[in-house]
Amino acid sequence: MEEKVTLSVIKADVGSLVGHSMVHEELLKIALTSLNSAKEQKIIIDSYVTHAGDDIELIMTHRRGEESEEIHKLAWSIFKAATEKAKELKLYGAGQDLLKDAFSGNIKGMGPGVAEMEFFERKSDPVIVFMADKTSPGAWNYPLYKIFADPFNTSGLVIDPSMHDGFIFEVLDIRDNKTIKLNCPEALYDLLMFIGATNRYLVKKVFRKKDNEIAAVTSTQKLSLIAGKYVGKDDPVMIVRCQSGFPAVGEVLEPFAFSYTVDGWMRGSHHGPIMPVSFKDAHPTRFDGPPRVIAAGFQLANGKLIGPQDMFDDPAFDEVRRQTNIIANYFRAHGPFEPHRLGLDDMEYTTMPEIMKKLKDKFK
């Protein structure tokens, strides 16, 4: 009997080489060695280790289902070991995303970001794993709307019978911890009302309407809500399935040809344009940015990860990268003024409250 495969993407920032720009190779070696051992022990089927900026990205396949304690504990042990090495090397922000001391059965709510989906492999099953740096989980709202609800982006919504019925968006209210499912295109305007507020309402999952098949999933962990203060940006991940009843690879990548605005950047306190880059350029430095996104494409074959293909390593994205720099110049010219700096509600989770507390008695 055919078994479902689970694709798990778990990430964490446990220390960076020179500020917040990239992951030291010694930390990546720790992750690679641990995952190779897990493959030998048959805990996982396959894996791939990379980094997006200062975040270690663990991409794993297995048969243990979503939220498996064994898989989450494996990731936690890797991040703990990498943290110790980061401390030894005096890397910046060592252990930054590890907000709890001991593993308690599930890595969610402990700091690291998690995106997982379980499904039966198709005859050919291409997936793209998106990994962002210097931004928040709301960064996926815009591209997911474009991919699964906008026919001007995804022509398959119009001309492909297997997609013509539309998709279901599961939206999370991150403050009240409640979800709502919205069928599109019928509830398109309702969807946009919510997900346009990217700091509160996050697209958590997308399903194909005709059979409820999982199409996309994101990490929705917000460090500031877990810790109660700013400890680093969330740097989310996302998995999207492509082709054969789902949007084509080119339709999935197309939203990133526009440098839309996200929050994050320097000190997690600024708006800025997101830049799609190749793996080799995933080390942001200018004002700790601009925010970056990389895309690793894989073919799944009996749980094996065939790839990756560096999906943004394409001159077709050169123009959006040029535009990103122009937009970045515009935002940076504002200095500490809004709209470059986040609004006051979002600044509550930065170091700003400490300054306000210091000056409160001077207000008359």
C-alpha cells in the first residue's frame, strides 16, 4: 500500500557570521552530519541543508507525518548543537531563535519556523521551497494570492479544468490564534480584506477546492509574540506544489518578478522591498538587507529530493533585482520616518518601548 510522504522545512537563526548576514560553514556541517546520520538510522528518507541569510534551513522528507516528535526533536538537537558551535566561534546572536531551554515534544512555539505538508506523491511531483530572510510570515500573503487566486498571474485558473474551480485559503489570525477557510474565487474580496493586513492575518495553508488536496503551506511563527519582545525577525519558509492540477512552476515564481513591500529589514523595524536572489546572493548586508527570498526546486521520487534547482538563478529576475535597489534607495531616504520605519503598533515589539519608558515622566 502506498504511503504518504511528509515534507518538513524547519529553520532557525542560531548565530551569524559578521552581524546578521550569513551562516558559518561549521554550523552547516553540523546540520549536514546530523541529517546524514538520521538517514542511516531511517528516521528520515532524504534531506537538504542550506541557508537564507543568517538562518539554517533544514529540508527533510520522511513517513512520520506532520508535527512528528522525532523529526522536531532531530531539528531541535541540530539547532542546539549549532548554537554551541556559534558560541564557541563568538558568532553574532548565538542561539537567537531558541526561546526555550528544553524540547517539549514539538518545536512549534519554541522559536524556529516550521512548514510541513503530508501527501501522496503524484506520478511527477515538483515542489518549490521558498526561504526568506529579514522579513515576517506576512511576506507570503501577496505571492500566495497571486499564485492561487489571480488569473492575471496564473492563467491555469482560467484555462486548466483541474484548477478552474479555484482554491481554499486557510487564514490565521495570529493575535487571537483562530483560523478561517475562504473558498476562492467566491470569497476573494473577503480574503483580500484579511490578508492585506500582513502583520495580523497570515495565509497558513492553501488547498485545491475540487478534492481538498494540499497545495501550499507556510511557517506562521512570530518570534515577537512568543517572546513578548523583539528578538529577531521571523524569516519565514513556504512549500508550494506545482504542475498537474496545481499552478505551473512559472506561475508560482511569477509574483516575485515584482518587488513588493514587506516588513523587517534592519532591526525588524522597517518596510522595504523584497529581492528574489540566487543561493549565492542570500547574504544580505545593505542596512542588513534588503529582505531576500531564495527558491529551491525539487522533484520528489519515492521520498527522495531530486535537486535542488536554484529557481531565481535566472537573468529573467535581473530587472526586479534592479528595481529592488531603486525602491530600497527610496525607502532609505526616509531615515527614521514612516513609512520606512514601521508604524507604532508594530514598534511595540522592538526596543522602542524601553526608550518610551525612559522618557515617560518628561511628558507634561
